[in-house]
Amino acid sequence: MLLVAGVALGASAAPAFAHAALESTVPVQGALLEESPPLIDLRFSEPISVSAESVRIIAASGETVKTVPPTGVPGSPGIMRQRVPVLDNGTYVVTWRIVSADAHPVRGAFTFSVGEVSSGGAGKNIANDFLSGGTTHRSVDIAYAVVRGLVYLAMAILIGGLFASIFVWRQALEHKRVRRLLWASWSALLSLTVVAFGLQGSYAAGANLSGMFDPSLWSNTWSTRIGTVLSIRILLVLALLPSMLLIKKPERKGWWAPLTVVLLIGIAMTPGLGGHASVGSQSWIAMFADAIHVLAMSAWMGGLILLVVLATSGHTEEALESMPIWSRVATLSVLLVTLTGVARGYRELGGLSDILGSTYGRLLSLKVGLVLVALLLATLARDAVQRRWELDPEELAAADEEREALLSAGEKPPKRRGHSLVPDETGVSALTYVLPEATARRRLLRSVFAEVSILVFVIGVTAVLVNTAPAQSAQSGPWAATLEVGKLLADVNVSPARTGANEVHLTLNAPGGGPAQVLDVAVEFSLPSADIAPIDVEMRSAGIAHYTSVGFTPPVAGDWTMTLKVLVDPITEESATATVPSR
């Protein structure tokens, strides 16, 4: 049932890129209304989670207007609706804070006026004060990143350790240190996921660390997509308890291994269900690839850690006996990690320029670099396995005997050659190819210890990466800016700032903060890089000092140059330009 719930959650994945972006509002930014609006609607680029504190309406005096909690709109998961009581004349600020489908908080503010504009620009000052603070509390950011990294580490050890115990080192569960490792990872994953549930409430609400103990924030988290995913993970980990209780018993039931594997796969699906993979085009494929990525990474790292535990607890021979099997499992895991990682990077990067031109791209490059170092170390470990434990026993025994005979005679064995040579194909004797057991063991364990250390850093980078908007997300979504046009201020919004149909909203404000009275406005867009001459955009009045476009359709993606011209009086024209990225 839990897996079915996860699949159902995946089916509702949003067809947009994280994070959610505000596309439009009703009333629009800067609107001057003749009477109080009954509703305020905010439309976002993807489905969102709404809580009781998602919208606040603040009067120019600084007082918060009492309202009922906002709600979603049935059939339109990207719209948030706030019912509004009758407002007095004046300017009001609407502040909003929502959680996007990939669990990240997004916020903003806009102003509108009823009857008249309040003097002194009070509304804009309140909005600027709201937006000047951080989206999240710094201490919560740090704590959440640490907890997320520890969750991934515990998940890797639990999934990889149990997989390796089932398919590679089948006697490993008979050893106390192995069982302690698995119990510690199970307990850590359960407790840290509970902590993550509490931190998500503070993270989404912009509260400090004490907010994780606030029941009202728990309720907000429970109603969000990430809250559902974390709850599913907790239940899956608890469902694994019967399997954990049987790991000490050699006579485990026949259902133990299949049930354990199914539950571990379900746990591996949860990061994708609540992260970047769950939103965007082809989200089903992305979530499948994410689950494979988590499983492969866990099999790689968890198996390495299990190998280290066996080798350092007096069971080295047992660990080495199954090295050929483990070597093949690790090779397959590395291949799957590489393929799914490339697929995820291609999906979430907007282009080659974003590899080093965006925070997400730089973090991803760092992660790739660390994985390449781990692969180099894995190659050294693989070499030791090939040159000792994958050889024919008779050939191995003959090489050892020859080496012992030379040493007994006081002679030095010939120097070992390159790590990819095969004796019977190159003419190199077995003695020059086969590694002495002590040398092979030392080389293998050193490589494995270093490999595990690098992979721990990879998990740390991943914990930061999942909290960073993908480059395509950073590029997509509405574009908004405030331009200086002579002495006037122009609030401009282009939505959705992508190829195809777009809307341009323009609000002109006088120096004192009220609406600016002008004779005419003109907007044009050009794309010099593609030799596209200026395209005139027809603008119509939509209220006092507010204008909207008619039928603006950028034909190609690119960094368009927008030119705004304002006829202030019969002889005075002011202008301003801005670059508007369209993807």
C-alpha cells in the first residue's frame, strides 16, 4: 500500500521546472481599484502547497488585515485564492509564501490600492521590508542541509549493506559488527527523517530552529507534498522492522529477502518523489532514473562500507572470498550511477553555459569531479582484485610457489608490470602479473577506505545540490523588474518569459509613489544576436497607470532587448531598456 501511495504521488507530478514562479495576480501589481476586491488570486508556474499563513494583507499603516486562511482552486493546483473582507481606501501589500512541488519555499509581495494611493510610498516600503529578509532562517538552512546529508548516508548504508548481505556476502549478517552497523543506519534513517519533517515546517515558514517543535508547522508540513513523502518514508522504514529483527537469525523465513528488497526499493524512491525529479517534463522517467541512481549509489557505497567492516573485524578472508562477485556488482553500480547522473544533469541544466554559469551547474561539476576521483580509486581496487582473487587457483598457487622459491634462494622476484596485462595473452609470466596476497590486500583496503571517504563528500555535495534550483528553473518563469524612466518608475512583468504567447504588464509610478499620469506608452522587443529587428508590442490601458500587451509572441528563445518609451507630455518622451531572457 505504501508503494502504491508513492506511485500515486508520482502520478501527480507537476509538468514544470522547480521552483514555482509567480506568473500573474488578480488584482495586478500596482493596480488602482475603484472598490475593494472580493478575492485575490495568485497563479504559479506549477502546483503549490498552501498553508494558513501563505497570504497576508497589510495596510499602509502596517496593520495586518484579518482574513480567513487561503485555499487552492479545485482543478487548478497552481492557483492560490484569498478571500478578502471589505477594505478601506488606501494602498495594501499582499505578501505570499508557498512551498513549491519540489519542497522549496518561495515568497514575494505586490501592492494594489483601493480608491486612492496612500501617500509616501508606504506600501512599497512594507513590501521591500518583507522581501529584504532571507527566504529561510540561516540556522535552519544549515541544520536541514546537515540532516539531509546524514539521511542520505544512513540510507546508503542501510540499502547497500542489506543488498550486499543478501547478494554478495551472504554470511555477513552472522557477525555482530555488521548487524550493529545495519541497526545504527536503520535507527538513524528513522530518527533523522522525523527531524527532517520538523525542520521542513521551519524551512517553509521562514522560522528559526524552535519552529520544528511547533505543532501548527507540523500541520502545515503534513498538508504538503514533501510532508507526504517524508511520512511514506517513515512508514516504509518502520515496515522494515520485522526484517531487521530477523537479521540475527540464520534460519530466516523465505519471505525475508524478497520483502526486504521491495521495502528498500520503496525507500530509495522517496528522494525522487519529493525532489527535483518529481517536477518537470517527463517526470515519470526522471523519478525512475532517480530511484535507480539512489539504489546504485547505495549498493556501491553501502557495499564498500560493509567490506570495510568485515575486513577490520577479523573476517578479512571471508570478505576477500566474495571479491569477484562484489567487483562485478560495483562495476554495474558505477555504470548505473554514471548513466542516470548524466541523464539527470542533462534534464536539469539549461545548456553548456550553465555548467559553470549557475550555482547548480558548479555544484554538479564538483560532484562529478569527486565521483571521477572515486572511480579512479575503484579502478585501483579492481586491479588488485583482478590480479589476485579472480585468477585461476592453480596459476595463483604456481606464482606464489615461484615467488617463495626465489625469496628462499635470496633472489628478488621480478618487478610487477602494468595493471591491465593478462599473462597468457601478453607472454608475461604469472609471477610478474600476480600480486602477492599482502600487497593485494593492502592496496585493496587502502583504495576502499579512500573511496568511501570521497563518496561521503559526494553525499555532502548532493545534500546542498538538492536545495539548489536547477539551471533550467533559474532560467524559466516570469521576468520582472523596476525600471527608471526619467523621473518615473515602471514595474514591468513579462510572463511566462518563454517562446510562444506572452503577456507584458506595465505599471507606471510617480516619484511620490502614486500612479503616474502619462499620454502614451510604447514597448518594443528586438533580438540583435539573431538579427531580429524591433517588434512593436501593442499596449492597452487596463486601469489607471496600468497597461497590458496584446498578442506578444517571441518567435525564438534568446536574450531579448526590451525598449520602453513613455510620452510624459506633448514634447517630453522618456525611455529605458532592459534585457529579458526568453527560454
